[in-house]
Amino acid sequence: MNIKAYLSSAVLLSLLLSVVSGCQQDDDPGTDPAVDAIEQTLETSRHQKLLDRIAESGTTMSGFSTDGCSGGLSAGWEYLSGLFPKMAEKHGEHPPWESCCIDHDVKYHAGGAESTSAIESFEQRKQADLALLSCVAATAAGRSAELQAEYGLGETQVTAIYQSIAEMMYRAVRLGGIPCTDQPWRWGYGWPQCR
């Protein structure tokens, strides 16, 4: 299945399940067993291809590299902070949660290299994505007082904003980080390409 077909299938099936089962998005993404089962079904063969590629004779993992927060998030933030110096002054030249993305990239770079099965690789990717979500959401605690004072927000509002950012990033990496695609941010990007 190509990446476009996977993304279309995953999005449509997730939406369909939400409508049919009456699911509401809650504060704990990644806990819907129906969505998890769909993702696992769609991804398992790709995780197996990655594991097969890793096991091939002479295959070596490349040195670690990162683009910060993928999908242009870090690059876009840097660009905007260059255009708007006050933004950089108040919020930094990089996203405040960029260290979360780099930790996530470390896991994605190795991408299941120690997995004994495609299912285990799938679970490791999901745990890496949930760790990203938690890390980004937790960034609010360190910035809450500053953001409350600057923008007249309450602590609950700051927490909700960061939770929303974290959930959007989680959903993006779940859809865009599957192994064996041409994406530079795919699960197992440190290994030679598999298709």
C-alpha cells in the first residue's frame, strides 16, 4: 500500500469509527482500541519490511541526524522568528518543545532495530509517539506563568493550548511516520530505505 493510500485509509477509517461508535476525542489520544487495531493492520507489513531490511547482510544504520520538529515546524518557527524579532525574544528562535522532537527523532532513527516482531516495532513507535505527546504537553508547565502574564491567560487555558498542540503533533506523527516510506522522518529513517 502506498503512502497516499495508507493516509487516506487511516483518516477515513478513523473518522468512520468516530461517527459510527459515537467516539468523542478525549484528553488521552492513543487509547481507542478500534483506531489502534486499524493502525496496526495498516502498518504491520511495513514494520516487517523494515525489520527484514535491517536484518539484511551488510545493512548498517546511518549516523544520527535531526531536523528538530519535522514537517517544517522547526524551520517555519526559525523563519518566523527571523521575520519577527519580538517573537524570537518572547518565545525563542526554536519551538519551546523542540527538545521533545529531538528525543522523538532518536527513537525514530533506530526505528525498531531491537524489535523481535513487526507488532513489537509497531508498539515501540506508538510509545515513542505517546512520549512526544506527553513531552510537548508538559512544556506548558515551564512556560505557564510567563504566558499567563504576557497574554492574560489562565493556567487552564495555557494547559489546553499546549495539549492541543501536543495532540496535533501526535496525530501528525501517527499518520506521517509509518516505516518504509520516502519520508525523511519515517520510523527507521536511520536505516536504508525499504519499500
